[in-house]
Amino acid sequence: MSQLSLRSIHKAFGTIDVIRGIDLDVAEGEFVVFVGPSGCGKSTMLRMISGLEDVTSGEINIAGKDVTRVAPAEREIAMVFQSYALFPHMTVAENIGFGLKLARRPRDEIKRKVEEVAAVLQIGQLLERTPRELSGGQRQRVAIGRAIIRQPRIFLFDEPLSNLDAALRVQMRLEIARLHQRLGATMIYVTHDQTEAMTLADRIIVFNKGHIEQVGAPMELYEWPANMFVAGFIGAPA
Ligand code: ADP
Ligand code: MG
């Protein structure tokens, strides 16, 4: 059984068709990367999977359950964006624990889980700081921590590293790979960065104008691109 299955997903904004028939199955624990030109619908697709955006038609299943009309909070999905969207007036610990606080978990449980998550992300020494006192990479770790603590079935990442400088991007990429191994979670990751796509992905999904151009393992797409469009995305030097 797939962890996530998308059936015939369509999305229109007004009269504009942005997603034009997406079918995809993602296995439990799989790392899937979406690539494609700006405006081809990658973020819209993630927002529909998370429930932040309604589908115009089609069906979304998570762990065998139809969640097409289910509220975001009940989908067991966490999303990490490129802008960190942390609460500026809260400490790191409060930011990470916020979801559990909303869920009215006991204070000592929240404290213990925040400490566990912070240890995994190596930010245990930053728990009493506010976001303003953190570097970009540290902020992104807090944003990832906030996602992990809810133990979602599926993580969605929308270009999470694109605001970071090159060296930090490499470091965070390795950490995301490590996190994926450690949690064994299903991850869907949007990126512009070919190296990220090639090194992180079990499978790469190449989007173009709201449909899927090709799906395959990184080396498969690299060696056998279906057309020039895919070749331009996967084969061209970074
Ligand atoms: P990508 O993430 O691949 O760059 P997006 O999913 O952000 O692409 O956008 C796909 C298309 O949908 C773009 O043409 C964008 O302008 C349009 N779009 C996205 N969100 C909205 C919205 N809320 N209202 C109208 N058009 C939108
Ligand atoms: Mg986008």
C-alpha cells in the first residue's frame, strides 16, 4: 500500500489550469523530489497534499484513507517552507513545542520531546534564544524541529534551503538525508538545486506546466531522459 496516492489531481485558479492531471504513488519511507520550472505547480501540489489548498478535482489518499476533504491538522503531514515562519516573540523551545501546546499535551511531555528533537538537530544549546538571535541555518533547523515533533507520516519540504548560502546548503542537505534515514519518514521535497535532487531522491518527478513529464530514479533520468525538457533539467551541468 502506498503512503500517499494522488489520483487525477486537477487545480484551477479561476480559469487558469495550474495542475492538469497528476497521478502519483509514494511508498512509505520514500524520498521523492519534485523539480520543474518556476510556476509549473510544484508548490500548489504540496499545498494540496497538505490540505492548505483544495483540489479542484481528483483524490488524495494517505495510508489508504481518502483525505481529499480532510482538514490539514488531521492529515498527519508537516510542511517546511523556505521562509522559516517562526514566531519572533517565542523562544526556540516554544517555537518547536507550539504544535504540542495547541494539542494540549502536558507541559513535561512537551519539554521532553522538545529536548529530544533539539538533540537530533543539534540545537540543544539554543532552546532559550529567540529566532532573531539565530543564523539562517539555525532557524531552518528550528523549522524542521517544529515539523518533526508532531511525528507526521509525511514531510513536505518546499525549497527549504534556497535562502541559505552554498556551504550551509551542503551541510543542511546532508542533515536532511541523515534525518530521513533516522526517522524512516516519507518525504516530498521541492528543489531547484540539481545536486540536492540527485543526491537526496529515491525518485525524481519532473513537472512541466502542471503535468508530470517523467518519473524515475536519479540515474535513470540522467541516462535516459524522455525528452529534451527532462534532459535540460537533469542532465545540464549545475
Ligand atoms: P511553482 O511552485 O512550481 O513555482 P506554483 O505552484 O507556485 O509554482 O504556481 C503555479 C501557478 O499557479 C503559477 O502560475 C502561479 O502564478 C499560480 N498560482 C499559485 N497560487 C495561486 C493563487 N492563490 N491564485 C492564483 N494563481 C495562483
Ligand atoms: Mg514554488
